Amino acid sequence: MRDYTRTYLLLLLAVFGLFSSAYSQGYRIEATIKGFRDSSFVIGHYNRNATQFVPKDTAKADANGKVVFEGKTALPGGLYVILFPGNQKMIELIYSGRENNIALEADSADVNTSIQITGSKENELFYNYRKELAKGSKEIEALSKQTTPEAQARIRTIQEGFGTYRKKLLTENAGTFTSQLLKMSADPEIPTAPKLANGKTDSMWVFNYYKAHYWDAFDFTDPRIVNTPFFEPKIERYFKNLVVQVPDSIIKDADLMVKKVSPNKDLKAWTVFYITNQYENPKTVGTEAVWVYMANKYYLSGEMGVSDDVKKRIAEKVATMKDLLVNKTFPALTLTDPAGKKVSVQTIDANYTVLFFFAPTCGHCKEASPVLKAFYDKNKANGIKVMTISTEHNIEEWKSFVKTYHLEELINGYDALNQIDFNRKFDVVTTPTIYILDKNKKIIARKMPVEQLEDFLNYYQNKMARKL
């Protein structure tokens, strides 16, 4: 029953839906809400997720609690919410676009059980489904407190019964918007998987089937799906859980996803933005290459319409990032040490080199420095060296910082000639910024939190050992 309960909770966020100019030129939604009088209500739709609400109309209830939303211009299709005064309660409705005159009555004390709707088969299906689910969920909740075999058997019977009910509803009402929403809110059903030679279920087959059919319920030619709360959580889960987090795999799935949503111009623009944005400062090491790819293919190519100013900023960022990606050789960098001697990143003899870009006046850098020093002390015997690089140009503050945090044993560099733009040259947007280089000065990690240095290097060395 767990999947159905999740579906129910998602649908509780959904309400009043589609209105397409292909079907009608206006709308009228009449609601009589017991417990409210002379109060203002707002109606609007979701946009991709449950937190984005787009208000479309307002109306005031009369002395009897009757409120009417109406207009001569068609509303966009989707899932709408009628918000009560104070936004503490709401009424959900499904609107397919073919039903442009809906009336409802409800008691504000218990909207979900008291609501009565006329003029909408869609909402009859929706509320019947919801009541059936609520009934089963309530019984399962009570039975779950029991540990008897009979209770467990009854739970399975309820789950199977609701599954049968759901399939029947979807089959008999395949052309309805309600059916489409129910499918969008649920996971794809997976048939019986084949067995491996050892008799176990082929889990890889299950994964591949699930991923291949993940978007089956989404008709991207239907503009109504944008104004529902389902798409963004789905795409977030897809790229987080179903796509291997290496650039080649992400790029392949990104292009496929953009192609899927291309029939909807607005959704395509948002999808490109969403994927690009996820990988500018990603959580997974080494995936910034996805940002560079998306920026080049969709923005700098002109495929996505952006202003010249935005395109210029993207181009500048790409120019910075392209030489600083994982697996690229770190660009030449020569600085001055506290003794006035030249120090170069490229000449550091180490199995691994950690570059720590910092500002002496930066609070986070002050907090990170003792952690960095402890990491170095613990790992220096393993051929790991650390170079700190000041991005500010006050020599006294730099020397004081090195002394205060006992960094003298590290390699310390300073831009004595004040010639380096650390932002544009090395993508040091914030400090501290950390890069990790291998023996050949190839970048193996960037933007790494100082607290994760040891864990990452242990992981990386084990990974390299497995390849030998």
C-alpha cells in the first residue's frame, strides 16, 4: 500500500486543472464553502512542482460562503488549487478542459470528506479514487499495529484489492485527465523479471526496465503537464538515482531528456536550464563537464534564446572552466613564496598535490586551515603535498595568516606582481577553493571541501589500485 499512499499524498497537492482554448473560451467555477463568508479566495495552478504556485484569479465569497471564479479567457490547463483565506486550507479539483462549468460544495471543517461536486466526471473519478485509497490506508494503519498472520494476510488482501481497483479505473477511463495524473504520480509497473542462472532475480534487468519506462506516463505534447507538481520531482529523482554520475552518461541522458520534452517549448527551456544548473557546482566530483557541454550546445549555439549579455557571461565561464575540468592538466601557475623565491605548481614533486586557494581575511579559510594542516601532517609521509595560494595582495596579512595557522611547512604562494585574476583563470569564485592533482598534475578533483580530502584520496587511491 506504500506506493498508493505516496500517490495519494501527491494528488492531495493537485487540484483544479486543464482549460484548453481548443475546448472552450471561458471558465466558471462556483464553490460554496460552509464556514466562510465575505472572505477572499485565490485560484491558481502549480508549475512543475508542489512549491511553485501561479495565481490566476481571485474572488470574494458572499454572506452564504458562495464564491465564483469566472472569466471569458481560457485558463491554461493543469492542476489548480483554490486557496482559503490565510492559505491554511485548500480545495483540490481536476479540470480537463472539457468541463468548463463546475460547481462544488464543502464544509471548511472537513473539506475532503464533505466535498460534493457537480458537472465534472473527472472529479468524480478523482474523489472516488481518493476515498477508496483513504479507506484502505486507514484499515492498513490499524492492522499494521498487529503482528498476527491474519493481520498481515488482510493487509495483502487490501493492497491487492486496491491494485485491482486502480487498474480497472485506469483502463476504463484511459482518455481522462484524471487517469493521466494518476499514472504520472506513480512509478511504472514492472513485470516479472527473468531469473539468473543462480535462481535469483535479475536486478539489472529490473533497473533497466524501470529506467526505460520511467517517463511512459508523461505525454510531453500535452501542455497541461507543466502545470502539475509532478515533473520536477521526477526529473530530480531520475538524474539523481537512475543516471550514472559520470559526464558521458549524464550528457547522454541530458540530450535524451531534452529531446523528450522538445514538443513543449517552455518545458524544454526549463529542462535545459535545470540540468545545466545542476552541474555548474555539482555534488558529484568531476561532473562540471556536463555544465560546459550544456552551455556550449544549448546556449552558446543559439538553440536556447538568451540575451547577448547572458550569452557573454556564459561564454566567459566556459572559457574559464574548459581547462579546469577533471582529467585536464592544471594550467601553469607560478607564485612567490615567503622567502621571495619562485614556486611553481608544475614543479612540485608529489604523488598528489592539494591546491588551497584562500583569502587571509576569509572567515571560512580561517576555519578550514587547521583542518588542512592536520590533513597534511597525517598524510605527508605518503607523498602528498599541499600548496596554499593567497588570492589577496596584502603581503603582511598573507605572512601573518601562514604563521598564525602554522602553515610554514606547506608550500605557500603569493601573487607578488598582482597579475593573476584568480576568478577567471582558476574559477576561484569563493574561498577556500581546493583542487587535487595527481603525480602528473592532472586534475582529479575540484571544489573539494577540506573535510573530505582524506576520504576522497583514500577512495581514489583504492580505485586506482583496482585498475592495476
